[in-house]
Amino acid sequence: MYEATDSRPSFEDMDAKIDALNATPVTPDVCPVEKKTYTVTEIQDILGISLTTAYALIRRKEFHSVNVGRHIRVSKPSFDAWLNGQ
């Protein structure tokens, strides 16, 4: 049978540790992940165009894009090269 000992932290101690961890802000520097794709909405925001125009650029194959299920993802290197070429 298990005997309670003083070496185990109390629930209050564990709650305090959890609260301290939750209070620590998570910044992009903690886990940097470089984007490899853009969404259509991101393309719209970057270019300052309508969503319809963003979809038209994709249909015209101005840059590489792929369908992922029902979503469209635009290759970041392809889009950035297209954008810098303009």
C-alpha cells in the first residue's frame, strides 16, 4: 500500500508551478518555424487586393500553389520570387 510522504509536492505547489508556466509568454523566438506556404488570405493581405483577385492570380498560375483538401496553399518561395520580379 502507498504511504503519503512529505517528498510529494502538494496540489497548491503544483498549481503554483502551472500558473508560473502559463504566465510565461510564448514568443516566436521560442519555437521558430519558417513558413513555407501562404494562404490565399495572406496573399490578399500582402498585396492589398481583393480575395477574388487573389484567387484569379492563383487560377492564372502566376505562382505555384497546391490544394490541400479544400484549402489552397501558395508556395512562399514561388510567391516571393514572383513578387520580387514585379
